[in-house]
Amino acid sequence: MPLKITSKPEAEVPSSGRSGKVNEDLIALKDAMKKLGSDMVLEIETGSEKAVRGAKVLVTKAAKELGTRWRHWSVGSKVFAKPAEEVRRRMRRSKKTE
């Protein structure tokens, strides 16, 4: 079934039950990422294999907010993350035509 989208005056709709909730897991993860020492890897215990995807999304989101790139992988219900190595790009040499 396609979505049915309409516009209504604000007074005619119920108010939001939440006020902007801060994602405390995201804040804790960003703090841990900032403090991570060299040659160290973050280990995130999710509690279940179904929660692995959510943890990986949090790692990606936290990395973007910090302006860095991180690599993440999982084994069972654990997610591991570490800063991604810098991508080395080769300089492209142009051929001179003589």
C-alpha cells in the first residue's frame, strides 16, 4: 500500500510525546573513540547478534561526527572498531607528448 501523505494544521494533530532525546550510547562511543590509544581496538558487546547492525551504524555515525573514518567488523555478538588507515593515492603522471 502506498503512503498517504496529507497536510494538517498543527492544532489538529497530537503533540510529540518526546522532546529531543540524546543518544547516550552515541556520546559514550564518541568519548571512547577519542580516548583510544594507538594499536588499540574498541570492543563493543551488543548482547545479541541482532543488535550488531545497530552498533555498526553507531560506529559509522560517531566517526562521521568526529570527522574521521573507522573500520568495523563483528564476530558473534561483538563489534570491533579501529581507526581506518589513511588511503594512499598514487599521483597520476601525465604523459608528455613531444
